[in-house]
Amino acid sequence: MKKTIDGKALVYCEGAFNTPNGKTAHGLVRFTERYEVVGVLDTTYAGQDAGQVLDGKANGIPIFANIEDASKALSKAGNTPRTLVIGLAPDGGRLPSEAKGTIKKALQKGWNVDSGLHDFLTNDPELVKLGQEKGCRIRDVRKTPDRDKLHFFTGDIEKVDCLKLAILGTDSALGKRTTAWIIVHAFRKAGLKAEMIGTGQTAWMQGAKYSMVMDSCINDFVSGEIEHAVVSAYENEDPDVIVIEGQGSLMNPAYPGGFEILAAGRPDFVIMQHAPKRVEYDGFPGYKLHSLKEQINAVEVISGKKVIAITVNHELMESDKEILEACKNITLETKLPAFDVLRFGADQLVSILKEQLK
């Protein structure tokens, strides 16, 4: 049995799996140390394998139409979940009304419920009462800690004497977190100590030991929380490299992100995630995506640091040949190496990054 922090989990992703609004579920299906994912809920792909749907590689995680079907099948297989995890990541982070019925059913079964949305389940008296009656834990990952538990920027980041990399991107919902994990795992495979700094709820759900949730943190403390996570990882783990997950993009109209990561995380280099086929900002038709060269320039002007490589999101690409051609064209345009680490792995990229180790 897989050793995890919180045991077996069923992931709710109704109507969103294999879409940008299902990216939390996608992360959990691909990798998590917090849970053993035993199933996904989405009627669209019921009866199929989650890994096959998402990446074309079966991983043994079944997709079910509803919680009743899942509970029956998983119980029979000896895989009854301990937790229902909300795997949705919709625009604005709001909980769809229809999800509440499934959450109630999970609590009635005695399962815990974890949610990373902005609609806090612990603010719902009905759900809280039901959870108490059934002895269940309801956990809102995005709920901001009390102010006395938050950290203000101190400058201690200057003590961090290892390679720091930030994975930023040209848009939101682009795969920055997935790329960050792949790079961390590739460094570890190469025999180096690498730590992931999570900056969103999904990274925490995947088991990132050093995390903060940037988009729900009180603004005055965002920089301090990023610094605290990086410094804590450095002091406690003595890593060779720290990889910081990016959020949004510098120029996304709804999810501008990366400024605090550059200012407070103070990376030595930036890796830029980019989807060559995407022409408009995610979820906002008419808002044309700024060019890759413009966004690289913005990062380098703001941070004074170099973008060292481009990682490619292969959405809307149909073949390995097309992906490799896109990487080649990016290199010709930017004079930077480009890799699709999700499709081909990160060994080549890590061999380049290892040259920068302090």
C-alpha cells in the first residue's frame, strides 16, 4: 500500500476533468504524497482510466459517474476512501452549487472532506454540524491562517545559499506546478537534494512540505510567507536546489502573479512555462496573450535575473513531432533551450541547470 500523509482519497471533479478547471484533480492524479488517489468523480469520463484520459498513460485510477458508484466499487476492491477531495479549480475558485450534495453524502459516509476553493466549507453550518455528528474533519486549504501565524518579510532570504529556481509562466492554468514537481523529481533522480516550494492549494494537497497559498494570503504577508517557506526549506533540509512554483502570470488580467515570487523568493534563475498554441489569456476571450519575448523581457527587467530555459505546454498539439518542432522554433526565437518535460522528462533540462549549482 502506498504510504501517504492522509490515506486514500476520492477526487471530485464533476464536469471539469481534462479541462483547465480540473487542474487540482490533474495534479493529484499525476502525483501526490498526501493521498492515495483511488478514484475520480466526473460523469463525462465515467468508466475510463484517469491517467489514460489525462496523459494517454493508464495509471489504474478509475473515473466514476457519482459517489454511490464509486463507494460501491471501491469498497468491493478494498479501497474505501478516507477523504473526499474537491479537485475543481474554476475561475474565481467558487464551489459549484451541485457539489454540495456530493459533499453531504461523503460526510454521511464518515469521510473527511478537503477543499481548496474560496467558498469555505467550514463556514457552512449544515456541513459543519453533519461533520461533527459523523466525526469527520472538514479542511479548507485556502483559509488564511490567523495573522499572528503569518510572517512579514525580513531579508532572511539572503541567507539562502543554494540554487533557487522559479517556474513562472506566460498565463494561468499552464502547468507551472506540474513542471516544478517534474524538475524536483529529476534533480532527486540525479542524486541531488531538491525541495519544492508550493504557492497554491494543489501543491499543498500534493504534499509539498514547504507551502503557502498565495492567492488567499493577506497582501501584507505574501512576501513574508514566500520568504519563510524558502528559508525554512533551506534551514531544515540543506538542499542543493529549491524550486518555487509560480502563480498566474505577470500580465494575466485576472491572475497577475509572479511579482512577489521574484521580489521575495529572489530566484537565481527563472524557467518560463509557455503554451505555443494559446493566443488569448485563459478564460478571457479578447485578451491577447503577450508574446513570449515580451514576457521574458518583463521578468528579466523586474528581477534582474535571467530566464534560463522555456518549458512547453503541449496543449492542442497532436504529435511528438509537432511538440519537438515547437521547442525548436522557441529556441530559434528566444535563443533559449526549450523542453516539454511532461512528455519527455526533465533530464536534459536538469543537466543544464546543474551547471548553475553553487
